[in-house]
Amino acid sequence: MAFRLLGSSFPSHITTGRSCWESKKYTHNYYSSGSLVTKALLNKNEKLSKEYNLKTSLKHKSRDIFERGSTITTCEKHDEKKYLMNVTQSSHDEAEPHSKTIFNSIIHALDAFRKFSRFYAFIAMIVGSFSSSLLAVDNLSELSPTFFNGFLQYVAAFFFMHMYIVGVNQLADLEIDKINKPYLPLASGDFSFRNGVIIVTSFLLTSFGVGWMIGSKPLIWALFGSFFFMSAYSVDLPLLRWKKSTILSVMANIFSMLISFNFGPFFHMKTVLNKAAIFPRSLVFATAVMGIFYGIITLAKDIPDIEGDKKAGLQTLPVRLGPKKVFWFCVCLLEMAYGVAIMIGASSPFLWSKIFVVLSHAIMGLFVWYRASLVDLSSTDSLQAFYMVIFKLVYAENILMLFVR
């Protein structure tokens, strides 16, 4: 059975007794045709394999494209977010310098106003006027709201007058200040001359307006006296510009400061409290001693300004005598003022007043001599620092005069 099956599997011509050559031929043809079939199958398989590879490749490519598309979308979203963040940051960065610029401008304007105002002189006026107002009080019960309201009225009116005085002096000395005090706003160009004139005029009118509304005659006369003497000192008009003369310069400053620091507030407070005006011993002391201090301030002010005054042709005392002689002359005047204060204090009928006034002024005199020995006369900064020390001595003296009885 097996052989039959095996024999039936071969071609019939092999079993029909054909010649060997024919058998070989047919056998060759059979295998040749078989190889063709095999080749056809291989080609088909190769074709199918290529198609499969192509489909697989397309599938991978489509997946890659999808993945890349999602990646691109993600990148685009990231870039968009980054862009928005950059725009926001850029807007913030632009807003921040703008706000800083506004803040710096405000600070610069306030600093320029501070330099223009010369507040150290205004503080001296506040201390002096308060002490002189207290001299108008006879007992503690008079330190009422009426007293403090009257004092604030006086300070308000003289604040604007003070701003006029320092302003008109800077306008008149504009070219000199470019050499002596280039940091001042008019000299440095922070304030234009036109704006300076507007500011100074506004302060003057406001000062008289406040005085008129208050209605105190001593206050109005004090405002007018300060206006007259300090305008005559600064303004360069015929018969004015008293700054050119040492005597007229000292006289203008002494009278102006005595009026605004001492006489004005004293008589104004007497009017506010409805009391008769009398001259107490303390006011006599203030007139004698503080008058010397105010003259010293006038002379000492010109010592650091000697360079600009020379170029402007101003024959001030430091220009004519030299800074060293004028400096020690001012120191001697200070010691003389303290000597006068000691004599007035020693003549007091009250023991506590006598001891306090004599001892305090003796200490102040020693301090002045010691401080003067430290000054470098060749240094403008050192001379200017001593000038500020004199103002502090004025503060102290306006307080010490309250204890003179």
C-alpha cells in the first residue's frame, strides 16, 4: 500500500518504460517547473513581505506623525505660555522703572525744596518766637489753647515770609551762588529763574494774606519790617542791595531777626492774650545778647562765600580783611555776648536764676573757644560747619533767656 502510494506520486511516464535519457529529460523538466513554482512562491512571499513592511512603515510613520503632532502642539502651547509670561514680565519690567522714575522725581523735588527753604534758619525762628511768646505769659494758667493757637498763627505767617526772604536772596545772588553754593536749586538749574520769581512772589503775597486774615497788628508790622529789611539787603535796586556794605548788611539782619524772632512774637502774644505790653527783664536780655548773635551770623555767613563775593565785586568784611581775621573776630564777639549774659545773670535778684544763667553761659563760652580751635580756616566745609554751630548756639540762647529774671 505504501509503495503504491509512493509510486502514484511520481509521473506516469517514468513507469511506462521510457528511456533513461527521456526520463532524465522529463525529470529535469519536472524539477525546472517545480523551481519556477518555488520562485513564483518566493516572489509572492517577497511581495507580501514588502507590502507588510510598507504597511508597518506607514503605520509607524503615521504614529510618528501623530506623536510629533502632539509634541508640536505641546511645544506650541509651551511657547505660547512662555510668550505670555515674557509679555507679562516685559510689561511689569516697563511699569516698574516708570514707577521708580516717578518716585525718584518726587524725592528729587522734595530735596530741591529742602535746599531752597534753608530750614535751619526757620527752626531758629520757631525756637526764638516760642521763647519770646512765653515771655508774654505771667503764669502757667495762660498757657491755654488760645496761647498755642496764637503761636501757630504767628509761625504760619512767618513761614511764608521766611520762604520769601531765602528765595529773594537766592534770586539776587544767582550768579554768586553758582560759585559759592552750586547745590542750591536755582544755581543748579533745578528751579528756573522764572519759576523762582513766581514761587517767591506767591510766598510773599500768601504771608501778608495770612497776616491780614489773622488781624494782629503786631504780626502785620513784624511781617512788613522783615520784608523791608531783607528786601533792602538782597534786591539790587537803587539805594538797596545793602549787602554791598558791611554796616548796612549787619544792621539789616540784626533788625530783621530781632523783629521776627523776639519783638514780633512777644507783642503778638500780648495782643492774643489781651494784655498790656510791658518790657520784662528777659526781653531786654534778648535784645542785648541776641542782637550780638544775629550780627555774628551775618559776618560768619560771608566767610565761606569769599570766593564768589570777590568775583561779584562785593567788598564784604572777609574779602577786605581775610577769612582768618573775621573768623576770630566772630569768636571774640561770641565770647563777648556770653560775657554780657553772665553780667546780666549775675545781677538777677533771684539766686536760682543767677546761678543757672552764669554757669550755663560760662560753659557755652568754653565750648565756643574749644570748637573754634578745631576749625580749619583753609577749608570751606570746616568754616560752613562752624557757621551751623553758631545757629545751634542761637537755638540754645533763645531757650536760656527764659531763665533770666
